Amino acid sequence: MLDAVLLNMRVFGRIAACGMISQYNLDQREGVCTLMSIVYKRFHFEGFSAPDYYHLYHKFLDIVLPYIREGKIAYIEDIVEGLEKGPEAVMGLFKGRNVGKQMVVVAHE
């Protein structure tokens, strides 16, 4: 998919990159063939990590929670039932099987 994204980037565009957990344990990682687009189009490609922004978390909640309550922002949860399915769910993270936030329900209250 990144190949298609790179080819369609605008000159001096920006990409935020995070995660890629599905690639961590592959014997041969999935390659990107169009990396020269970074040079040709001179766009910025920068990784980020959540800890870089922890100091802004309270501001984020103040802004986002009202939108979630009003239904203006939807989020996806990939939920499996039962602790016994936990290991399989975690392994699925490394294979890109989940969609959205992976959750394991161990009890209903």
C-alpha cells in the first residue's frame, strides 16, 4: 500500500508513520519499491511515538471526548471473548489480523 501512497504524494507533502507491528516478526519484511519518491518529491517522512505527546493528553481528551459522545467520531474495536483467546489475539497484532483497537473481554460486569 505504501508504494501507491508514495506515488501519489504531493511535492513537499508529509507522512506520519507509526507502528508497523505486523512487520516485527516476519522472516522477510514486505518491501517498498518506490522509496525514491521520497527523494524526487522532497516530502517529509517522520515517525512518531505516543510518549512524545503524553504532555498533551489532557488537552486531547478535552477536545475529543465531546465529539465521541456526540457521535462525530467513531472508533473501531476488535473484540474477542474469553481470556483463553487472549494469546491468539495478541499474536494477531503481529500478523495484522485486527482492525482497530484489539480488546479481550475477560468478564462482563
